[in-house]
Amino acid sequence: MPLLPEEPQIHESAQGPRATPATSARTAPTPRPVPGPRPAAPPRPGRPGPARPMPPAQRTSRESAPAVKPGPPAPAAPTVSAAADTTAQPQIQLIPASAEGALDAAEEAVDLLLDSGRAPGEVLVITTGDPHPWATHELSFGDTAYWAQHDAGDDVFYADAGSVERATERPVVVVALNGGSDEAAVTGLPRALSRAGVLLIVCGDPQRINSVLGAGV
């Protein structure tokens, strides 16, 4: 039985309590990585950094606005062309027609002008023979009311060659050589030409027109 007293010596060699202090020493270093400098970093990106790039976008919009300013000089060009139109002589167009068909040819010319976009107030029709039926009808209400419509300039105006001097200039003048004396044609055509701003249309005998205007038309 000498073995019994040796058993307590085995328990002393185990040294169990030494392991416990080792575990306690390991748990202590765990709180060390917890310091607070890391949470201090996130607030920096959280600052209104994206709001700063927004102002440059507004600057670009302001820079785009002045780009529109150079547009106004464009209207200066049409003013030059308008001045050129005033110095240009009106064109002369001849429509061959007999004395009996000159008025009808003039009416067709007026219809073509209106269909092409001309305003009615831009056209003046002159007759060398019998007055246009419209002129006859309007003159029945008096000379004042008749010329008041001319001054209004809202519609095509029909006048006799003898009264062209009272008519003002219009872009287009149509002359119908529908008879009348040679004097009416000689005096009426040059006056009609002086009243035409852009175009003079003459409906009648080409030989008679050339002899009056003194040029091949």
C-alpha cells in the first residue's frame, strides 16, 4: 500500500491554477483596440462636400447665358438689304393682251400676286380706258370716300390713268391698256412706273408699250 501517499504528488504537478491567470491576461488586451479616433474619421466625409461641386454648375449656366448675347447683331443685315431695295429700280413685266382683254389680263395678274403672298394693300391697278367696275361703283359714293379707301391701304385700289398723280407708291402697280387715247398711255405709263416700288406689270399691246416706254420690255 505504499502507492496511496504518492497520489497527492500527482495533483500538485498538474498546476491547474496557473492556466487561469493566463486567460485573464488575454482578456485584458481586448479593450485596447477600442479607442475612439476611428469614429472621429467618419464625420469628415459626412460634411457637405457634395454641395460644393454644385456652385460650379451654376457658373456654367451663367457662362451659357452670355453666349446668347451675340445674337442681336443679326438684324443689322436686313436693314442693309432694305436700303438696297429702295435704290433698286422696279422690274417691268409685260403681258401681251388686246385692248379688249387687257383688263381681264390685269385681273389675272392681281390674282397671281395675291396667291403668291402679296397683301391686297400692296397692289395698285391703273386703267387707260374705261375705269374698273369697282372704281365706278366706289366713285358713286363720292370722290372723298373713294380716295379714303386708297389712303387706308387695306385692299387693291383701282384708279384711272388721269388720276395716278393722287395715288401713292405701292410695291406693285398693274397697268391695263384697255383703250383710251395715246396721251393717256403716254402719260399713264411713266407715272405708273414712278408709283411702282418693286414691280410694274403692263397688260396690252407690246408694240404700243415699247413705243411709250421707249425700250424693249
